[in-house]
Amino acid sequence: MASQGKVFVRALSRILGWIYMFCWSASFYPQPMLNWRRRSTQGLSIDFPTINVLGFICYLIYTAAFLYSPLIRKQYAARHPLAPETSVRLNDLAFAVHAVILSSIVYSQFWPWIWGFEVSRFQRVSRLIAGIFWGCIVAVVAVVLLVASQGNGNGLDPSAWAWIDVVYTISYVKLVVTVVKYIPQAWVNYKRKSTIGWSISQILLDLTGGILSILQLVLDSALQNDWSGITGNPVKLGLGNVSILFDLIFILQHYWLYRDISIGKDIEEQSAPLLGDSF
């Protein structure tokens, strides 16, 4: 590739990076704004913000630990001698802080004594999500106790349990949340045969960001003539595709399957007991 072509691709990659980060950051605003306009959370599954807050708190802890904990950074370097510097950057932490704040706001909107919004009596956390939520917490606590009991948490032996394994476990919680968080909302839309109360704008922004992030990854790999960034991290790529898949499902529900649902239909009539006994 000619030098001018490389310069163009690098510039395009940087532009794509800024655009998809903007799209992902902006995707947190349409839902709380929609709830505010409607003065109601009906149509939104409480499972989504519940599990989403947990996921982004874990992501915040993960990024903060790798950025500011000398011990975690030393243990990472000991386990990755060929690439001792982590790929976590300050913008990752800023994104995590932003995500925790906005996700928490959406979750708080289910408490009428805070916002005064209308909340259906059927909007309760499902048994499935409650089980995943507490199961993740128990898993993290178990690893903390394991590391503490061995008394080697501060060591740099790559083969021994250490505090960095706690951080990794916390990151796995975020991965689990990414896989499951959209399922309850897709199910609610299906049961109600409506997407009223679920902001499609956040989905369009999330889909745009996801596609552009993958496109940037492809451009960077092609520029370096090294496709290990894609093939060498199938988990990350798979999770990105899972999010895109659910975005497409929501778009299908909103613009095709349930597009003819009357906006004037009584929302409360559609709020049947959906998740409490269905999952």
C-alpha cells in the first residue's frame, strides 16, 4: 500500500474511532429522556438497567485497576512479558464512568419516590436476571476469598492465583452481562407485541457504533497486515456481533413486526405479568 494510502487509512481509522465512541456514548441518553417525556417506565424491562448497572460498575473497576493500581500493572507485566503494557486507556475509564452514571439514572427511574414516574406493578426483576446478578457477585467473592486464602495475592508468579485474577473475574462479569442484558427487553417486546417505551434511537446509535468499531478493527488489521487483532480475539469479536444481532432484532421489532401497534393504545393494558413467572 502506498504511503499516501496508509496515511488516508490511518486518518480514516481515527475518524471512525471518534465517531463510534460518540455513538456509543450518545446511546445512553435516548432512553432516560424518553422515560422523562412519558413520565413512565412502562414498556422498559427493569432487568435491562439492573444488569446493565452491574456490568458497567465491573467495567469501571476493571479499567481503574489497570490504570491506577501499581500491583495489578506489575502482575499483568509478569504474565505478559512480551507486551507488558495494558491496552486500557484513560478514555476507557471515562466511558465507564459515563456509562455507570447514565445506567444508574435509568435504573433509578423505576423508583417513583425519586422521579414520580408511573411504574407498572408487573415491573419486577425476573428470577433469571436476579440469579445471574447474584451469581456473578458470588463468583467474584469466591475468587477474592481464594486469593486471600492462598496469601500470594501480591506475588508475581504467573502460575499462582493473584489479585489480578479478581480483576479478570470482574471483567468476565461484564462479558456475561453483555451477552444476556438485551434478552429480557426483546422478550418483553415480543410479549407486548410493541416497542412502546423502548427507545429505538439508542439502538440505532449502538448499531452504528458497533459496525464502525468492527470496520476500524478491519482497517487497522489490514494496515498492519496482521489479522490477529480479529482472529486472535474471538471473544471480543463475538460479543460485538451479539450486540449487533440484538440491535437488528430490536430494529426488526420496531419497524416491521410491531409497527402498526396503535400509539394511543393503553400502555397499562399491554403491561401483563411478563417476566416474573415467564423466565
